[in-house]
Amino acid sequence: MTTIGILINRGKPKAFIVTRELVRLLEQRNAGVLLEMDVAREIGRPELGASEEELPVRADIAFVLGGDGTLLGVARKFAAYRVPILGFNLGHLGFLSEAEPDSLASAVDRVLAGDYYIEKRIMLDAEVVRDGEVRDTSIALNDVGIAKGSFSRMITSTVYMDGMYLGTYSGDGVIVSTPTGSTAYSLSCGGPIVWPGVNSLLLTPICPHTLTARPMVLPTDCLLEIKVSATHQDIGLTIDGQLGYRLEVDDVIRVRTSPCITSLIKWKERSFFEVVRRKLQGEQEEGSGLEGKR
């Protein structure tokens, strides 16, 4: 029996309505269901509750109800378990999500029938080194960002790849992103969109103070070391734009490809390029762009 773990963003108005319907549909089809403890109590099904530690161990597949931010958080928590994740878009963009709340029965049937494929997305391991000691560690699906505070002067990031000097970037900071993160913060800073199947890392300067500073595509088997310096102390590290750590001058941030991955459930008839067109370019259907206007 397939066991589905359901994780939700409680702040989304439809989250509990969709959860109740998914539970009903899954139980009708004799699938196992696990919910977060407080969610299970909220919908009156406490027997379906599982702890935060139990969910990734007992679930065969995770349904994530929310937006991209919700899915990023679950991906980090489930990183070591390789549980396939299906996102249900209850947010705005929903770039990482594959299912919609108006087609729940179809999504459940397809998952239980195995009518999908898995996209394995690389993740990043990041650690903060201060005075030769590792102070903080984290894992990211989208990106690792190093940036100045809102009202601070610029910072300088000196970057090394496998011990070789790569470059120095003065400005608001730098972003190291995966192909998954290429459509997030990196994109807004002028980075390229990278197809998820390309094994690469992106180094994208944030508002660089020189016209020659450009994004770079780097190999996944490299170790990046970024030393930060500034005339102030308002410097921070962000993980997927959700977790934050305060940095100090002369801290070194090491970033490498993680041995963990995120497994995303995708429908076979949808391509990455279709998602880019619809989510980022606003197309409603194939041929609705320039081709449809000729």
C-alpha cells in the first residue's frame, strides 16, 4: 500500500479544504495517509497524525500544499530521505508545483497508478567558516545568497573555485544557485535560465559595481569559497531566501553540491519549457505568443 504524507502551508485559505478532499480521495483508493500532528487534529483525524521526524521515514510520497516557498521548506526537511514530492499550487507563481487544486482526483489517480516521472534536482551544502572553525551549516534547493543589509554600503566577495582565484565582486553580494534556483533570485539579478537536467552551478553577482561582472556557469563537482569583506557589519547569508545567518567580515562561505537531492514528481506531457512560458512569460496555451499573432 502506498502511503502519502501531506504537508501544508496553514496560511493558505484553501489548504485545509484541499487536505480534507485529498484524504477522502486517498482513503477511497485504499492508500495510506499521514498528516502533520496539528493538521490531523484540525480536520478531526488525529489518528492520521505523524511527528515531523516520522513523516519522511514513513511516507512513500509527499504531497505539498502551498506555493514554491512551502515546497522549498519541505525539500530541505526531506533532503536526506529522497521521498518524491508532488507540489499542489495554492500560491501565486507555483513554478515548482505540478498539480492544481481543481484536479485533485486526477492527480491522486495518476500518482497511485505511477503515471509520472521523477526529476532529480541537485541541492547545495553551505557552511560558514569563521576563524578556521565551521560555525553554521545548511542545505538549499534553490540558492545560497550573500548580501548586504538594506541600508548598508556595498560588500566585496572574493571567490575561489577549488582553491583557484575566480574573481572579486563588489556590490550588493553574490548568489550561488542550482539550475532549480536559476528561475528564482538569480534570474531577477540577470542570471540565465538553466534547464534542470544540466549539471551546473551558477554564480550571479547582485547589483555589481562594475560593468564587467557577469554571471558564470560552473561545474557541479567544484568547491566554491567566498570570502566577504566590508567597512560595516551588516552582512547576511540566506538559504533559499527563507533561512538567514548573520555574517562577519572575513567569514568564508563554502558551497558545494550536496549528496542529497530533491525528487520532484512531474507529469509526462508537460515540459520545462512549457512551464517557463506559462509561469514566467504569461502564455496561456501553446502558440499564444508571437506565433499565434502572425
